[in-house]
Amino acid sequence: MDPFEAYRLELQQSDRDAKTISRYWQVIDNHHHWLDGKEPSVASAKEYLAYLRDKGYKPRSVILYYHALRLFFEFLGIPLKVKLRKPKTLPQYHDKGDFEALVKQAEIGLRGQTYPQKQRNKALILFLGYTGARKSELLDLNVQDIDFNRRLILLRGKGQKQRVVPMAERLIVPLRQQCNGKARYEKVFNGLNARSVYRVVTSLAKRVGLDDFHPHTLRHYFATRLLETGADLRTVQELLGHEDLNTTAVYLDVTSRHLASAVDRLDAPRIVERLAISFHS
């Protein structure tokens, strides 16, 4: 079978989000047309990425193309390694009010949902928001990974690395409900995959007016909330499972940017006028 067609079928059968599958295939299909009949190779892939840069593609877009190509070449059994400069972008800030609105919407549920589904979705939102877990770590969580006596949760991160995070008191009841009736080796959030977790979070978020909100946004929320409540950077790094402290340090910029914007709002005429009245009263 043609390698491009074989990879297209592989992508369609994967458990990735539908938008991701579509985006990755578009990259591979564009590369296929660019090759114009030539066989895919590491040299041609690097040349293609350089071509995109010369065409004025933004660094973020080039990185997306690289990741999609790397997975394609991995499918072909060919390692593709290219060093690209990552643009520095800050995660969007969300406060506790946004998080609580999301939890409340999970309780209310979406159209046609059963009570167990609502409870599962609430547990899912709380778990991501109180552990900073990645979507894959949530899906890999087994019943035996939760120690209710010591209130500890074992997460399996990238590269088979493991870390233990404390269990917030608010998580105890929802997680017990998800574990009830399941064997120790069963998944806590069984019946879900990467696509359905993404769909649950984004659907709930849209109901409460949170656009561009997805499962990883809850990881960002967890990190910024920790820093806002006084946690030191090293602790946050350990809880998130980051190898590099610089990766964690980006959340310092998020919180400082939010604080700066709060101060900037003091320039709003109504607020300034209100302050003046209060000072003179």
C-alpha cells in the first residue's frame, strides 16, 4: 500500500481528537503534493520545513508541521529530528470563578446525559483541576493508583515516568464514586478516550462562555492557582512533572500578567471616580 494512504488509515483509526487527525493529515497531504512523486525522506522533510519558513509561515505553524511529519516518519520507521526555536506563548489565564462555573455545569450536565455521566464529568473536571494531570494521565489512571488512606494519587507521565500528587479533600468523594464496583486494575475513567475527554471539557466550557478551553487548560489553571496561593516554583515543577524548571516558570509570567492587568483596570473612569468618592466620603 502507498505509505501516505497507509498512514491516513492509521490516523483515522487512532484515538486522537478529530480536529487533530484532520490537521495532521492536511500537513501530510500538503507534503505529499510538494514532493511531486518523490519518495519521502529526512532530507526532503527538512527541505520542506525550510521552504515553509521561507514562505513566511509563523514559527508555531512550522512546529505543527514538524510534529505531524515526525509522527508520519515514525510510522515509516524513519527517525526525524529537527531543532526548531519554540515561540514563547503564555497560557490563557482563568480564575477560580471560571473553574467553579465549569464544575457547576458538569453537575447540571449536557443534553441527554444520565446522572452517572454527570457525576463522572464532574469528577473528571475536579481531577484535572486539582491534580494538574495531563489528559493521558487521567486515562491511564487505575483504581489501584489511588490511595484513599494516605490521600495520594500515582500518575504515569511522559516517558513512563511516575509521580505522586496529594489528593485534595474535594476529590475524595467523586473519586470514590468513580472507583466503586471496579477491580483494582480497572481504569477509573473507563469508557473514555482522548477524543471523548476533549469533547466533554470543551462542550462544558462552551456552555459557560469559555472559548478555547480544553483539558490542558485545567493543567494551566492548576499551576497558576498554586503560585497565586503561595506555592514555590520547585513544588509546582514537581507536581506538574516538568523536567525543566524553565517550563514551569512560564506560569510566573501568567500570574504577573494577570496582576498587572488588574492594576491597569484602575484607570477605568468609573473605578477612578468611585475611588475618589470613597476617599472623600
